[in-house]
Amino acid sequence: MAKFKQLSNEELAAFCSQISILLKGGVPVSESIRTLLADTEDKELKALLEEILKSLSEGNRMADSLRETGAFPEYVLTTIRLGEEAGSMDSVFASLADFYERETQIKENITGALAYPLIMIFLMIVVIVVLVTKVLPIFNQVFIQLGSEMSGFAASLLNFGNALSRYGMIITVVLVLLIVAYFIFSRTRKGRKFSQKMLSGFPLTKKLYEDIAVGRFASGLSLARGAGLDTFIGIDLVSDLVENKAVLEKIRIVKEALKEGDNLAEALKRAEMFSNVNNRLIVVGIKTGDDDAVLNRIADEYSKKSERKMNTIISIIEPTLVIILSVIVGLILLSVILPLMGIMSNIG
């Protein structure tokens, strides 16, 4: 069977959601894939669905057919396999759809939060480059006509601007190549891990990324518990979804506590994974057999909490960048205007 690139969170959410709807409507698995195949126009997705349908027609189970394509993560495959054994495929696919929709929303929130600061930083760089390459040379001509020359900070900026003008094309090409390389690298698993590690260690975003990871853990564990996964196996699978060092350490403590005989609620409390209120909710959820729903509610809570924190960070970054730009532009202009005013007063 041909191997395909792994589906994105958005594609996984859409696939699982559509399969869930069809299964709930009483459509068999093979017929559900055939229905999706008839509706899709994407060539790559069509080829993927054809391979899945071919495998199913050979008598393979859904989880095995998906595994052979290489397009689905282990977390999805294990959950679907358990859904097949429990006869709850429709609810498992629905839970997977909810999980990956939440993952998609987290990604969109982070991308949206980063977009404005990046645009502001780009505009700052453009303004500063224009000042040192276009404006300062004009002031330098004025100084020369007055029989003087720039000195100190202004002269250093002028030399820097001249170097930028001289090697502008080379610098632009290098920057473009670096940006392209970054975007390509950020799309790889290693690149995403590197970005997560950097942002997880940055003081302003450290707590935000920890909350995102805890929410991801709660969401993944909710799905695992709802699908009937053994708690320890479920936590092992969820560990692969979490890339935050602090939360991974808490997960390690949870595993150790489970090995020592603690129940899930006690293990989570020992690791200080959730707040005391949420720990009490999990205790109640385990007693009533509704712990997956409780964990799902906790995941929603952390998702909303993360979104509020991102908005707070943006509200801090926006005025900060404006102040920084104003100070830099002010210093550049003052470094030229003050000496010029001194020369003019001497002439007068």
C-alpha cells in the first residue's frame, strides 16, 4: 500500500467528523468511506480514501486499513481499534473529531496571537531601515553644506545605513532564504518541537504554553477514557501529544503514582496537574463513571483560559512595541537634530 503524508489536525477533524455522522446514520464503514470518496475533489485525499477502501474490501479492520496508509497518528489508530472492539465506532470518531477541532482552534489562536506582533516588528524594521538609509544621508548633506559632519551615534547609524544600501540586495536575499527555511523547518515535527521549547521557556509565554499542554492532556485523556483505554496506556499515548517539558514531568509523576497503586484522581493530585477544584470534580466523575466528561470540561476550561492569556499577552505587546518604535525613532532623529540645532545657533 502506498504511504501518504500524515494528515493535519484540520484534516483529521474533518475526516473523523464526517465518518462519525455517517456511522451514526447507520451507514457501514466501507460505505462511509465510499461516500466521502464520491464527494471529495482533492486528488491526494481521493487517493488516500481509495487505498483505505481497497484495504477494507480485502477484509481488514478500519484501524488496520488506516494504519497501512501512514497518514494517521498512533493515538487515532489505537482509539479506533478500541472503538471497533467495543462496538462504539460512531462515538469514538465523534470524540476524535472534537479533540482535533480543539487542537485546530488552539493552533489558530496561537497563529492569530503571533500575527499582529510579527507585523508590528516587520513595520518597525522597515521604518528604521528607511530612516538610516534614506533620511540620514539627507541630513548628512545638510551637515556637509554647513561645513560640519555627523559624529558619534549619528555617524555610526549613517555608516550602518550606507552598508545596508551597499549590500541591500544580498541582505534581502539572505533574509528571504532564512524566512523560507524557518517556515519549512516549522512545518516539520522537529521544527514544531523547537518552537514549542523556545516559547515554553520564554517568561511571557511560559505559563500560557503550560496551560495549553495541560488542556491538551485533559482532552486526550478524556478521549482515551471514553474509548475504554486502560488508564496507563491512555496516559502513555497522551504523552506523545504533549510537548511541554513541565507538563511531561507532571505526567511522569502521574505514571509513578499509578504504578504505586494510586487511582487516577490521587495520581493527578500528587502531580499537581489540575487545581484543587478540578481534582474534586475528577474524584466525583470517577465515582459516577463520568470522568471522561469531567476531563472534557476541564479541557474546555483550559482552552478558554489559554485564549484569555493570549489576549492579555497581545494587550501587553501592542503598546510595548509602539513605545519601543517611538523611542528608537526619537533617538535617531534627536542624534541628528540636536547637533544640527547647535550648528545653526552658532551660525546665527
